[in-house]
Amino acid sequence: MPITYTVGTLLILTALGYLLGRRKAVTVAGGNIASLHSVPSYYGSFSALWVLLPTISLVLLWLALKGPVINWAVVDGMAPEAVLGWANASIPPGELEAVRARVAEGAGALTDIQRQLLLINITNLAAGQAQYVNPAVVDILRPAAAHMQDLRSLTDWALFGICVSLAAAALFITRGKIGPAFRARNNVERIVTFLLIICSLIAILTTVGIVLSLVFESLRFFTKVPVTEFLFGLQWSPQTAIRADQVGSSGAFGAVPLFAGTLLIATIAMCVAAPVGLLSAIYLSEYASGAVRNVIKPVLEILAGIPTVVFGFFAILTVAPFIRDMGAAIGLDVSSQSALAAGVVMGIMIVPFVSSLSDDVINAVPQSLRDGSYGLGATRSETVKQVILPAALPGIVGAMLLAVSRAIGETMIVVMAAGLQANLTANPLASVTTVTVQIKSILVGDQVFDSAKTLSVFALGLVLFAVTLVLNVVALRIVQRYREKYD
């Protein structure tokens, strides 16, 4: 039975619990709703929540444990002859003798990697995808695949029965609690408060988990590459060879070219986005008529919703050739993929971000300040320069710093318009790369996870996380310290 049937049944029982709880409240009130402690909908919500929450929690717990439990049961339940038969056809001869010895001793026969390969073969067979399995082991693994299918079906039915029984018990218990003196509203609000706390904890723990994963893997990387070489090295070439005698076997992990490229492209982007976005926000909030604002504002919002890959196509097909041709016309050597092309298009992408935030900040300035400025004889432009912008400056600076964070984290535009070459240069006409592009490039394809090349992405991610965190904190501090509060 698919898990969706179980969830659908639980939703039906939840709706039924709401209706039965509400009807019971109306019944015990005898037509006098005022005699109830809470309105009838709270009694229905109380029943529905007690039907839904325990059962959905059980479903989520099983979804988290189902795969590991079934995989463990299938592999550990295989006969030693089946394990050896699969190993003879799948494991290199150099490792086969060790597997045979462990099977003979009754110990764990397979390493983690071998166990994962065996599970992949069994899972493919259980899903009816025998074409992805070595034909020599198909017949050997069919009993294990059938066992996996049986366990999945059995556990799905068991989960369905347990959840339905639990929901029925919740219906029975909550129905018995409903009475005129029962504080349904208090109980419902207590449950909702608990759910809000759980959601907040999930968000916090997710952030903590991301940080810890970056830190732990970065520490593993720094055991292979010194921190000083990573932070201050001037050459980035993470390619490592399979054999020690091959060229580039040691790799080079100096990340300064990546930091420089990221800073260069982000600077170019902000040189475009900051003035265009801020001036458009000033025009929309102070100069544009209502009809013009109603047209331009939605257009800017639509621009913010365009996928970054579309901006990448625009950069590589339109902007980059235009910059190259213009440079060639005046005798400059411009790369086909340049930091200038990527930065300009990235700036265009960020314009709606800066404009929208700045517009909200400018509109938050009280009208009384404008009226007072006009009353003293100031023109509209003088009012904007000397009254509105100073009052809105903290919010505008915060918007700019948040836009910088957005520019630093962009990947697709840089991949398509600036290239993958890690050059340490301040020339905007040259090809450069960024931290996010290297993270994407290194993790593409099959990689050896324990290698310095793969672990370097965690160190890059940690630096990127730290930079964006600092920018966000600085933006918040500026807004909090210099924010003007008006009555």
C-alpha cells in the first residue's frame, strides 16, 4: 500500500474528527451555545488535532526509519552463499579473499561501500529494473529483492493499521472529554503554541546542522591542506591525479583567486544595481504618478522572478559579445567570458531587489517630514536629498548589503558568462570565477568524498557562509542603530 493512501485516510479521519467534535459540543450544549466554555469550532479543532498530530508524527518517524531498517533486515538476512555468490561477480579479486575470510569467521562480510553496492543491486531488482544489475548476479539476488518487496508491503500495511487504530482511539478519547466545562480553546491554543515552538526549533536546528556540517568537513579538509595555504594561496587548481606520478597529483588550493573573482563580479554588479535600483525607487516613490507607478512596479517585480539561467543566456548571447565587440573596436583585448559581462547582467538581476527594498524604506518616511520641508520652501529635489534620503539611509544601506549577499551567492550567471578559470586579476575584461561556481564545478559527477578536492567545497562554503553572515549582521546593526522612529 503506498504511503499516500495512509496519509489520505488520516486526512479524512481528521475531517471526521472535526465534524464529530463540533457536533458533540452542540449536542451537549442542548442548543444553548453560551453554556459552552468555547465556541463549537474549538471542540472540533481539538478532536482533529489529536487525530492528526500523533498519526502524522508516526508516519514521519517511519519514513525516516523505513529505508535503513528494511535495508539492514534484507542484507543481514541474506544467506552466506548468496553474499559470496554476489561478491564473486562484483568485488575485485584483491578484496574477495578478505570477504571470504570474514564470512567464514561469521563476522561482517562487507565493507560499507560493498554493502551500499549490494543494496543498490537489490533495490534495482525490487523496483523491476533488472537491466541496471549485472546479469551474473540477478538470479542470486532475486530472493533478497523479493524479501525487500515483502517487507515494504508488510510494513506499509502495518503502518496503515496502526495509524487508523491510533486515530480511532483519539476520536473515542476526545469525544469522551467534550463537555460544557471542557476548556477546548485553551487546549487548542496550547497545542498550536507547541507546534509553533517545534517549527522554530526545526529552523534553528537546521541552521545549526548546516553550520556544523560545514565546520566538521572543513576541519577534515584542513588536515590535508593548511589553513594558511587555503586562505592566502595564490593558485587554485584542485584537480588531483589518481597516481602520484601524474601531473597535478598534489593539487593547489589557494583560494585567493576565487575570493578576488567573487569580489570583482559583486562590485561590478553593485555598481549597476545600486544607482539604478535606488534612483528607480526614488522616482517611483516621489516623482511618478499613480498610473505610472502601477505599471512600472509590477514590471520590476516580474524582472525579479526571471530564473537566473535566463539571465545567463542573456549574458552569454547578448551582453558578452557586445562587450567583446566594443572592446575590439577601441583596441582592447576582451575575453569572450568576462567579469564585466557577468557583473553587468548580475546587476540587472539585482536591480528589482534594491529597488523594492529601497522603495519600501522611502515610503516609510512620514509624510509630515515632506510637508514640513515643502512648508519651509524646499523644492522636491531638495526634499529628497536633504530630508527623505537621510531619514531612509539606514534602510537603504541595509538593502545594499543584502543585495551584496545576493550577488556573492549567485552561480549560474557566472558559470555561463564569466567562465571557470581561476585568475587572480582586477581586470574586468578578463575571465574569472567565483566561490559558488567552483563549489558547483567540483561536485558535478562522481567524486571521491574523502579527497582534498571534494572536501575543499566545504571550506569554500564555510567562508562564503561567514561572509554573508557578517554582511547580514552589519546590515541589521546599521538599521537598528541609525533607524529613526517617528510617532
